[in-house]
Amino acid sequence: MNPAPSFGRLSKGDIILLTGVSGLIGSATAKEALQWGFRIRGITRDPSKLLELKAKFDNDFGEGKFEVCRVEDMTNPESYAPHLQGVSGVLHIASDASFRPAPREIIDGTVAATVGLLREAAKVPSVKAFTLTSSRVAAFNPPAAGDHLEVTSDTFLDDAAEKALATPATDPELPSLSYQASKVEGEKAAWEFYQKEKPGFALNTILPDWVNGAPVNPRPGFYSTYTWMAKFYDGLYDPTSIFHVFTNPPSTCVALRDVAALHIVSLAASEVNGERIFAIEDTWSAGDVVQAIQQVDAAWQVPEGCAEAMPRSDIAIPNQRFRDLIQKYCGRPLIRLDEAIAEVVNTCRLG
């Protein structure tokens, strides 16, 4: 990483408000920001989830650089107001990843939290930029075997909410459909607010897919794609496992450290303004993961049924902007899948 890049919009010592700071992407992004000299004001519903992380950051970066603030109801805009004072940038990473079969509730809650935070941030003159963490699922589903998919920066799954709301509550796909619909509607609501209200800050959105990497937060718990990958490494692979769902048909992936760095660059760099950036390194398949794991752990046993896994999907992804920004501000190319998987496997083995 370039230790002192010239960002142009944010400067060393500026305060960044970050929601979802206890999670996989949130805690990694906080670390990247602190390494670059920014200060972090982490928003959480439960401060106890940050006790170990705060102690780690205080030790690594000095006390006072990482602040923890409690917001019990993120759908209530007024709850953010006292924490936005003096903030230069906002990273809205938190999302409803409960995977409940409740599309209306999850969609409405996501939109309310996103627009509410945008509206409150627009009232604060010091806020120069706002970055929203969206998702690949807001843009596309991987194509069936043999089909080609061309993705653009304007691609949205516009019918996701309609589909989720029409799906019976007993359908096993409803939890995933509800999450997808919330990502679509949350991001669309953010862009609609930005275009209509024209706040005095830059808005950017980031669309990662399956994120590979070890959690920065030392507290034991659920860390989305890391936890699901760890379960696969432990032998879980069946039609109900999330890893199976994401690789049948296969989609795309990215390294955690690259996603974290992009969040900071999108906020701090003046050249990134009004952009929708796909934080995707490449397509992948279960077979690619198997090969990467075996490079680290030759004795690892491939889960039953994985040998018949589908090959990579044919997807054209507009990720050159992502590659260019990481190269420019971090001084390196994107982290490869095998490198990111090795980090996951080594963390699992140590644990």
C-alpha cells in the first residue's frame, strides 16, 4: 500500500463515519482507513461487538483514532445526527443480512436507513463524500451454463422486489430473494435521492460479490462470506449451503482487502465522483476454490458432490475502474483468488 497517497478530497486526520463496522467488510475498511491516517467513528447497534476490535485498533494505531458510537435504530434518521458532526466522509456498509423470508420489511428497512443517513449527512457542511456498499446481486444473476452475460455500470435487477414480494413465504429461495431486493431498492433509492436533492457531497456506490479474506474483528461471530467459506473448508457442501448457491451457477469474487481499500479510495479521492464501481476481481467456480485450498492444505478432502460443480460462468464485468484505482492508490494489482483463499484457509487452521 502507498503509505501517503494524495487523495484530494479527504486528508489525513479527517473523520469517517462508518456503519456496520463490526462486520467483515466494515472492520477491514476501518483498518484500511486507520492505516492511511484517517480517524474512524464506527456506528453499531451493539457496542459489545467492538470491544476486542477497539482494543486492537487502540494498540495498533493509538487511542482516540477509533471511536465507537451506538445507534439502536438505523432506520431512524435523527439517531445519526449527533454522530455526524465534524465528519468528512460517510461509509454506509451496514445492511440487513439476516436472510429472513420477509421481503417487505427488509426492503423498507434498508431504504429507510440508506435515505435517512443520506438526508442527515446532507445537513452537515463538513461531509464531502458518501459511499454506499451495494452488491453484485443488485445488478445481475449469473447466467446459465453456456450463456453469455454482458454487464454494464447501469445494470440493475429492476424486477427483484416484484419477484421477492410475489414469492410464497414457504419458498426456500425467499430469504435470498429478500436480501437481493433490498440491495436493489436500497441502491436505487440512494441514486434517486442524490439526483433529486443534489446534496453538497459526492456519492459513489460499490458492488462487491463473494468476498474472500479473514475477519479483522477478533471477536468470534458470524462474518458472512468468510464464515460460509470456512464451513465449506470444514466439509459442508450440499444444495442448501450458501457456498453451493453462489457457485451453481458460479458468480464472481473479490479479496477483502481490495474491497476495503476501494471504500476508502471512493470516499477520499476527488477523481471518484458519482460512480458505480463493481468491486469484482474475476469470475470463479467451486473447482477454482478446491484447487486454491489444496495448494495450501494438500491433505484436505474435497466435500462429496463438489467434483460435479459447474465451471466458471461467461460474464463480462466492467471492473477496469476498480483495477485502476487499486493500482494507483495501493501500488499493486488486485489480489488473486488463490491468495485470498490461502488467507482464509490459514486463518481457519489457526483457529
